Amino acid sequence: MQSPLLLALETSTTVCSVALFKGEQLMGTSELRIEKSHSSHITVMMEQLVNNCGFKIEDVNAIAVSGGPGSYTGLRIGTSTAKGLCYALEIPLIEVSTLYSLAEQVINYTANPERYLFCPMLDARRMEVYTCVLNHKLEEATPIAPVVLNEETFQDLLYKREIIFFGSGADKFKELVANNQNALFVGEVVPSAVPVGRLALKKYELEAFEDVAYYEPFYLKDVYITSAGMSTK
């Protein structure tokens, strides 16, 4: 069986990232960390990456997208771009959790990862984060949820295990658990299309595809409209 050509997109935060895989081989990646760059850059980034790797967009066998939680606008852009390509090329759509893909990065670079639990945190303003706790197999110890951080957050788990915290919301928690030796922190872990692609390849093998017509990203919070524009609650 020929290795699939998979294009992965990550737009759930301020990072705009694309990656191209030929089977398990990473062919190339492109990334911007510029505010509000997604809508104006992602199509160009995809086309240039595919062409620079010696392929045409018509060669792509599946599209993977980071499905949230995250920025409403970013998720909408990534989703609409991915769905448009899937419709046009008649190829499957694969969704990967933003928090799972963050954890995948840290797990891959952690020695003896089975010793730890992993807690990705995305900043949701003030003292709130989008988070979950996972083991090294990406099995949930606590489900994905919005959490308001305080000194008691995850104390039951921290009493038993060392937990590695990371992501844009982790710094807020660091001060609250500064005296807990089981709370470990890793900096500079940002969403990337590369782990999205790696996790999507596993779903591709299982044919765990989304319904392109009805797929919506995982906003985690309801979206409402105000006079000032789009917001979340």
C-alpha cells in the first residue's frame, strides 16, 4: 500500500502552521507566529509547501486539522480551509485535538514518559485555561474542559504523580503550585501542524474520518454575538 500524502493544518491559536507528510516521513513544514495571519497566509503557505516538496495539491490524500479548543476565529479559518480542500479534492478530513497535539510534542521529548502525567494548557484569559490531563498514551486522566485555576487545581493528581504542565496557560498555574515538587513545567511549547500530522496518520490508518458536510471544530465554549463582534463564553 502506497504511503498517503497528508497535509496538516494548525490555526487554533496565534500560530499559523502547515506540515506535509508522506506516510510517517515529514516532508516539510511552514509556520508563522504573527497575530491575525491565518486568513491571509494559510492558502499561500499550503501551496508553497506542497510545491516546494515536489508535489501538487491534487496529490494530497487527506487533510488533517487541529480541531480545538482554541481561538474561535482561528478554528473557523482552519476548518473552512480544510473542508474546502476536502470537497474540492474529494479526500477525507481528519480532526486532531489541539491539546492532544500539544501533549504529543512533550511526550516525544520526555525520557521515560510513562513516569508522568501531561497537562497541556491553553490560555482562556484571566485565570481560566482550556486543559486536560493525559498519560503517555494520550489517555485522559481528566477530560478536556475550561478550568479556572486556583491552589487546589489538580491537587488530587499532584499528590500521587508528577505532572508536566506546558502551553500558553501554564505560566499562570506555575505561581500557584510553586511549592509542589510534583508540578513540573516546560516552556515554549506552542501548537504546531507537525504533531497534528503525526496523530492524524494513526487515524488515517483506522479510517477515522470526519463527515466533511457536518464537521465543526471543538470550541469548548458556546459562541455568542455582541455589538462589538464575535466572542465566546
